[in-house]
Amino acid sequence: MASTCDSSPRKHLPLPKKNARLWSSKAWTSRLSSFSSYFLRLRDLGLLRNHTKALCLSAGAGHAPMAMAQIGLSDVTAVELVDSLPLVRRADPHNLPFFDGAFDFAFTAHLDDALFPWRVVEEMERTVRRGGFCVVAVDECGGGDVREIARLFLKSKLVDVANVTLEGSKKTSILFKVQDFKT
């Protein structure tokens, strides 16, 4: 009987082969389709264009940035606490390594998982240019919770709230336009 600690060699897959296997899985394609549909709605609202400089925070394995690229965005940056190459680079969403106003659009589906949500929001607003958009998708919620989230966005105006299905779960999508209010 082999233990979980046995030292038998495991086959190491090169990254391109590993990614090809992952990206062709049914679970991956299902999640990718969900994000693509979500971002198509935002594109139809005029928020995303092929030349939009987009930032995905807490991007996990990279479903959201791949979906953005799939719908035609050519400049997508995705960050997470750990690399998931080639789609996602390591960076702390509480302290982003980007210049002020470097992006037109920022998205996260994991604000409710953030250690310091207010700090993630500050970084979203700092890195998105004035007139750009920040979008968060959180577990489905009502007016009180939306107002609580909106209070975190000190430099942005609430533009739209919609209940959506993302990755098979009911979510509330909250859209803000960066106004550069003084705090």
C-alpha cells in the first residue's frame, strides 16, 4: 500500500501541455462561457471595446481574463496572489503595482473574499482613469448590501445594479463610474 508521502516520481507536464489540458476541460469551458456571456452584456452596454485596457483583480486561474480576450479585448491584465501563467500574474489586489489611471476598466468577482475590501476598492479606483468603470460581482444581495458596497467606492458613482448568473451562481453585478471625488 502506497502512502501519500511516497516519493515515487510523478510525471511533470510542461506548462503549455498542462494549460491545454485544463483549458479543454468541461469545467473550464463552462466557466469561460459564463464569464463571456457576462462580459458581452457589459460590451453591449458600451463599457468594453476591443481597445479597452482592462484589469481583473483576484482572477484565480484566469477565466475572466480569457473571457475578455475571447470577446475581443486586446489589452487585459489579470492579477492574483499566486501566478497562473500565462493568464494571471502575481500581485496583491490590496497594493497593485500599476500607475494611477492605467486602466479603463477594472473587474473583480471576489470582493466579498478580500481581506480588506475597502483597500481593494481603493486600488481599483486608483488604477482606473477618471471616466472609467469598476465592476464588482458579489453574491446576490439586496438594496442594503448594495448601499454598503457603494459606500466603499469614494471616488465613483453607482451606475447600474443587475442580478446575473455567473459560474452557475446567482450574483449581483454592481457598476461604478470613476468620478475622482475628493475624499
